[in-house]
Amino acid sequence: MTQEKVTLNTDKWIDNYADYMFNYAVVRVNDSDLAKDLVQDTFFAGLKSAKNFQGRSTERTWLVSILKRKIIDHYRRINSNKGKAEVRMNFYNDGENEGNWIEERVPQSWDNASEKKIETEELRSQIEVCIDNLPEKYAMVFRMKTIQEFETEEICKELDITASNLWVIIHRARTQLRKCMEDNWFNN
């Protein structure tokens, strides 16, 4: 049984998919110029890898999967040094396949779980740094209440504080943590 070669209708991409892809991108990046660039990069990547299209999905689904990767790469570049290094890394160095991976070339055993795990570990690490920078009593109360999930009464008895004092400490700890995270994670 021979497999029929699937061809893409690249001449119709802009007419058929540009508006949909622009709207998809602009909702995710909240910047129309950047969204236009991402769509343009997607079309270019699609043209470069058109010979790899196997027809397992529609053209639009295939192009959107490339666009998703472009959006993820954009956020990696702007949000973390580790991400910046990953985005620029060439995974193939052998002529025909040279270049960065795109959605349809990523090994099937890899999924977003790896990316989520890295992001979760980076976030957890930054939260720990911020908690460690709290005054000692704030950090202790915050950990006991929000991480270890001790009851209010247990914490008050253990630390010999009142319930209202505990909630003032929790509020102040959260305020300082929010500031720390904004300065060191979200605005990085």
C-alpha cells in the first residue's frame, strides 16, 4: 500500500488562515505588532518545513501548532535566561534537518509536561527565595499556615500569638511575597 503524497495549498494560506492566526496570537501576546510577526514567522516556518507535512491534520491545525510553538518560544525568550538558551539551541546539525525544532518535528515522547515541570521548578525556587527573604517570624507563620496547612489554633498555640496577630503576619508576608515575585519573577 503506497502512501499518497499530501500537498499544501501554500498560495492560499494568507487568505484562508492569516486572520484566524492573527486573532489567535494577539489574544495570547496582547500586542498586535508582535502577533503579526509571529504569524509571519509561522508561515515562513511552514514553508520551510512543508515537505514534512504528512496530512495527519488540516493545514490550519498544522499551522496553529507551529504558531503555538512560536508563542511559547517568545515567552521563553522574555521570561527566563534558561528559556533564552533553549530557544536558540540547534537540535539538528546535519544539513537537511538543520535548525530549531518545530512542533511537528519534536519527538513524540516529549510533551508539554517537561516544559511545565521546568517552569514549576523555577517558580517554586523563586517563591522559596522570596519566603527566605521574609522576616523570620513571617516566614515561619506563612510556611506553617499556607504550605504545611496547620490550623490557626495550632499555630497560635505553638508561637504564642493571637489569631488576629497571625492574620496580620500572613497579610504582611503575602504583601512582601507579592512584591518580591513581581520584582524577581514577573518583571524579569
